[in-house]
Amino acid sequence: MKNVVIISLFAIIFTGCAITGYDATFIPWYQLDRFPQEAFLKQNETPAIMYASDMDAKFREITSRWYWCIGETGFTGEQLYTPIAEKKIREICTMQRAKIAVWNERLINTERGIYSRPHTNFHSYASPYGYTSTYTTTTYSVHSYEIDTYHYSAYFFIPIPPEYRMQYAPGFSATDLTQQDRQAFRQNTGCRITVVYENTVAFYANLFPGDIITRINGRDIYTTKDLYEVRNASKIGDTWDMTFVRNGQLYRVVMKYDLYYSNNS
């Protein structure tokens, strides 16, 4: 006799080992003592935990509203029930004092197979002489199984206090090009915009994450060191004539050096 069943394995069965993946892989992006203490979660505060189907889009949305990302975590394992996953992420928020966490689960593999299970069958019969005898036989049933493997990831954020925002004028953060960036963009020099903050000069100048800055006021921008030097030499109200690359095309924008956009600027 052949029986076919589907076995679904959930991490709720393995709660003790699966959820520790979040703890084991937390990666701080910076030394946390570089951030002002007022930005961190207070003792009696409750962090906000959000699920995002598109982590990249949610990351850009949160950081554009004046948040620093202080670290991330991720692991691969069996599926977790949402309350268990969020409970563990909330614990990490409390430990790292993050005010917001965004997390995601993604199915990355399904393993399928079959196995057999033995069954012992007991029999008895009466002999012609009135004796009863017993014996056993073994039969096997065939079952199928299906095990899903998921990848879990989470980002952790703290707000940027207003008095620390001017360092990002005219309203964006940028980073040096990685080797992967150079291959993807076919561009060796410049610095790539990572965040454009809402309602800033850069926001209304229609700059976007991924734009590569190559020149400001006639100065070539090879790395973020050049960008920081231009920023440090700029005063509120100065004009920035900036050249950048987007999707392989060269663009130019002229804007006032300030943080927040004004209709009078």
C-alpha cells in the first residue's frame, strides 16, 4: 500500500535554534559611540518593527526621512512565524537601542524527496488441532516531504537629530565607488549618492540615489574626500554647479548650497 503525504516543517518546532540566527549575524555598520546619545531608543520606548516586501525601497524611504542605519542582520533557515521573528527583532532593537527595524523573509530553496516508513502487521491463525499461532509481517508506506528554506534580513535605524543634518547639505549622502559600482556603471571616479533627504535642496533638484557626482564648481570629484572638501569650503547661499552621471548619461544641475528648499532661493 502506498501513501503520499506532504510534510511542512516550520521553525516553530525548532524555535530554540532557528531564531538565534538573528543574534549570531548582527553586523554594526559603524562604531555606535559616533552617534549622539539622544538619537537612540530610550529605556521605556517601544521600537517600530515593519515588514517590507522590497527592502531596498523601504531602506531608501526610511533613510530619506532623516534616519541613520546603524546595522543589519540576516540568516538562512526554516520559516519563522511572524510573531516569533518580530519578537526577536524587537529584542535586538532594545539591545542596540534602534528606534526602527525593517525586516523581510524570502523563500530561497525548496527541498523535496521521499522516504519509506515500516509498519508491523500482527496475524494469528488456528491450527487444525485447536492451537492458535501468531506471526508478523512488515509492509512499507511511501511518503513525500517538502522543506522550505528562507533567508531573513533586517535593518536597524536611529533618527538624525536636526542639529546634525547640516553636514549633509544640500541634502544628500554619498559614498565612494566600489569595484562592483565601477563594473556596473562603467565609471572609475566620482562618488555615488546613497540617500537624498526629503524636502531638501537636493530633493527638489531631482537628484536620486545612484547618481554619480563627477564635478562641482569646476572641481573634479574623484572620491568623497573631494566632496567633503567642497562642502567644507561652501557657505549658505553659495551656488553649486554640479555635474553627475545617471544611467550612463551626463547631467548638470545648478542649485543653492543650503539644506532645506525655499521658494525664494
